[in-house]
Amino acid sequence: MAKFLSIPVTSEGNQLVSADNIKLIEQASTTTVTIVYGGAASQDVITITHATQSSGQEMRDVIQDAVVSAHQTMWQNVVTTVAPTKAVSGIAIA
């Protein structure tokens, strides 16, 4: 069963992001986390833009922990709500 993260986005409500087929979750900058999906031949990247954090991997850890939590739930529980430590202003896919 597919798993999803429900991430609250300022002025947009919650958005669903796949928690499946993830290859890498990275704190790309102090204001973005990227999630890389797919294999060697084809990859999609989701960029989560959030309020500035001073340093470290705080938001990456929040997303990563939510993915782990999602996969630890029963198959009927397809959505895990994320409680970000910084306000999320946007989610984009490339």
C-alpha cells in the first residue's frame, strides 16, 4: 500500500507527498529540503521550502522521521501527518 506524508503549507492547507520510492532526503540549504525519488534512469525531486533555520539538519530530520513513521504503521494507514518545526511555504516537483 502506498504511503503519503501530509505536510501543512502556509496559505495552501496540507499537501500530500509520497513516502515511497525515496532515494535521498537532504537538507539542501537553510530554507529547503529535497526528496529524491526513482532510480538511476529517471528521478524526480521534490523541494520543500521552509522558514530559515540557523544551521543543521532540523527540517530534514523532521521529514525523514515522518517517512520512517509512515512505513511503521499498518498498511491501512496511508497518511502520516508531519509536524514541521519551521513553517513550510511551498512544495515543488522537478
